[in-house]
Amino acid sequence: MRQLAVAALLFTAFPLLAQDAPPPSGWTLTHRLEIRADYRDSHEERFQLRFPFPTDFLPPGAKAGFLETVDAGRHVELNVVQLQLDLAYGANFCARAKVHLVDKHRRNPTSEDRKIDADELYIRVGQKPEFLDRPSKTSFFLLAGKAPKMERQPIRLLESYGLAATAFNRFEDVGFQGGGSVGRNFYWRVSATTGNPLYFRDTNALAGDNGIKELLQPNPNPRYKSGLPILYNAETEGYFLRTDHVQWGEGLGYRWQNAAQTFGFDAVGFHYRRELADTEKLTGTFYGGDIDLLNGPEGFNISLPIHGRTKEEWGGRIYTEWHGLTSTIQFTKQKFAGLYRQGEELEAGYQFNTPFGPSVRGESIVQSIQPAIRLSALQNFFKGPGNFVDPSLWWNWVKLDYGLRIGFAKNVDLTLERAKHNIVTPRARKPNINETLVTLRIRV
């Protein structure tokens, strides 16, 4: 009740607080269309499971189940068509709709997820400076809808994701966010949201097909396999706040930039807490999220060693710019149903703005080159029974991503990257799930 009272006070006081914002400069409507296509080369890997699958649960002739690369081999595919619309009134109001079509790498949690979906859909009142922007003075905002988490990485230098980002803050949440700045540099955040369901997915581009309808048929052999999944905070279902297990969040941050705008940083610490649901229904799978997932398949009595239902996260993120150098460091600890894990991630890259090559309508074909590297790790401080359906949930993991982004004229870029994994398993041979990804992006 105390938390609800605080939220009600913020709602009541907000119109008065917003009066300190600078006067609006008029209505604007902007749009951004983005198309991404890629070439993907995924190494084929199979890890035999000890889970006692009934014979009709397995492909024809199989005697055991496997964790397998989702879609091994070389593939050329349309990744996403994405449209973003922003209706704004000065700095004090914004309504955003960011909608995608296809989006093979974002489907949550299987390939049978919705093919058309809104990644972001919200209304904001008041000033909410992004990245290293700072308000002219103390400011306040209130946001309602589906939006990124407060600690999410501002700019990604590669098209892939690291382990920490995948596990904790890759997907948006639905509900209310409030906050503001104290002066120009300090800022604060509070949130009341539905909370992202706990589910599992592969760590490379495609999530993996776990719990799809085809698996209910005798001796299924689906095109997309399970992957080698980790637990992650999946995308929320729906676009309105659900109040059955509200997730409360708080954050404190500090941003600074020099007068020449050649050096700056944005640091934030955050905390979230909610109660896990008995089950969470997700589009594209008959498996349930939260406690249902941790308990393992129904009827087998092979569960992770869980107790309680509290889900809590805390950590920090530091984003830095220095001339052409961009870096992000993030750290998150998570407790869920009595189990613990943590993730760390460092990404850095340097953009060389050196146009060269033949000219197209007055612009050189190549505008910039940005090499980038990312090192991420996931440490699990729990273990399940050896015959659990997915032992990769508690493996310790290190992932190295490195690549090059080439910026061409007319808002076109090409990103070439390689993912290498070092996975600690109970068996002598380490799984090889390395992946090459080449992504062509066109923005209008």
C-alpha cells in the first residue's frame, strides 16, 4: 500500500512539477524506416541429454534427446523491417510507436512468435534526456507504455548481443516509468511494470524452438532446434500493465560531458524486485515461464532446486564516449526463487570517420569504419540434477564477439562479426556454437 500511495502522489504532483520545463517549440512528426538482411553461418553442435524422454517425444529412430544448434549451416535471410514514428511537442511530450515485421532474431521466445509486433509503444510527458544530453535545469517526466529498461545499453556497436544483455535487459517492459534530473547531471528513475517473464533461449542470433506445437506430435523433428539455452528476461506479453505481480524498480544516475563534447559518460545503478508467477503464458510455446519453467516438464518430478518466488536484480551500467571511442560496461546480479547468477559485459569500439572511395552524389561511398569488440560472461551459482531437461541453464559461460561496421553513404552500413564461446560443462569436450554474422542495414 505504501508503494501504491507513492505512485499515486507522483501522478498527482506531476502536472505541477512539469511546469518548470522550458516552453515547447511546436509539434513535430518524424519517422525512421530500417531494413536489415544478413548472412549467418552457425556451427553445428549436439549435446546429448540424460532426461528420460519417452520414445514418441524423440525424432524417428532417436534413442536420446539433444541440445542442438538452432539452425546450423549457412543462410541468407531477411532479418527485420522496422518502422519508428515519433510525435513530439518540443521536449515535453513524445508518443512513440516502433513496430517490426519478421524480425527473426528478436522472436520471443520461438519462431512461432508474432510476426508483427511493437517493440516500443509509449507516451511520455516531461523531459527525458537521452545518452549524454542534459536538461538546462531540473526536470521531470512520466512515461506510460512499453519502453526499454533504464539501464539498457544506449548504443550497440554490433548486431549481436552479449550474454549479460541477453540474460537481463535485452527486451522492453510494460508499465509506468517516472523520474527526472537534479540540476543538469544527477538523475533518478522509478518504475512500476509487469516484469519480464523468466524463460530460456539460445545465446546466438536465433532463440530456438522450445515448446512449439509440432513437439506435441508423435516423433517430432522440427526445422529449428532447441539451441543451447540460457535463462533470460523474455519480452512481456501485451501493452498494458498487469498488476498480479508488479515489478518495482529504482535507479540513480549521473551524466557529464565537457564543453567541447569530446568526452562524456553516463553511469546508472538500478534495482528491480517482484514475485515470480506460478506460470506465464508466452506466445509461440506451450511451456510456461517463471516457476513453471524452473520446475521442469510436468509429470517427471525433475526440477531445479528452487525455494520461494522472489525475483530481484541489481547492478550498474557505465556508458562512455571519448572522441571516436564508445564503450559500455554493465554488471547485473539476479536472485530468482532462491537461485543466484550474475553477468558482466564490456563492449568498446572506435569509429574512424575517414571518407574514401568513389563519390555518389557528392558523398564518398565509404564514410566510416568502426572496429568493435565485446567480452561478456554469465556465472551461475546453482546446479540442477544431471537429468534435468536443460542442463545448459547452469553452465558458466564466456562469449567473445568481435567485428567491423562499415558505414556507407546514404544511411547504409555493413557489419561483419564473429561470436566465439567458451562454455564450462561437466563433460570433457566443450560445445562449439561459434557463429559468423554479416548484416546489411538500410535506414530511411
